[in-house]
Amino acid sequence: MMTTESATFLDVRELIVATLGLEAERGEALKPWTPLFGGIPELDSLAVVTLAAALEQHFGFRIDDDEFTAEIFDTIGSLSDFVDRSRH
């Protein structure tokens, strides 16, 4: 699990803030271990699809249906790790 704020984490966090319309202060409080579900009330099933599309567009990769698992969306760090693996 990611414990540092890498460049990918910062980009993912910025996309989460923009996609969900969070205030900047709330966005800066999000850490790699912040749970996505339960930690960010604005993140519902529709928002996950919107966020996934934003990640694909921003980072230039495609999320396959079989990759779209709850584990990826466990924390912001797990999502950032997935983005790092998918870009390479």
C-alpha cells in the first residue's frame, strides 16, 4: 500500500477533487490511506464511473472490466498504485 504522496498520487487526488467538486481544503486533507468509499461521501457508483473515465483520459490508459475491482477503489493510494501499474 502506498504511504507517500507520489506525483501520481497528487495527480489522482487532483482528479478526485475536480471530478467530485470537492473544496481545495478537503482535497488537501486526502491522504494515500484515505478510504474512497466511506471516506468521501460524494463518491457513489455514478461518480466512480465518471472518475474512471477521467483517469483513463488524463493518464492515457484503458481500465478493462475485469480490472474494475473494489480493491482498486479501496483507498486513494490503491487507486494511485493501479494508475502507476496501468501506465507502464
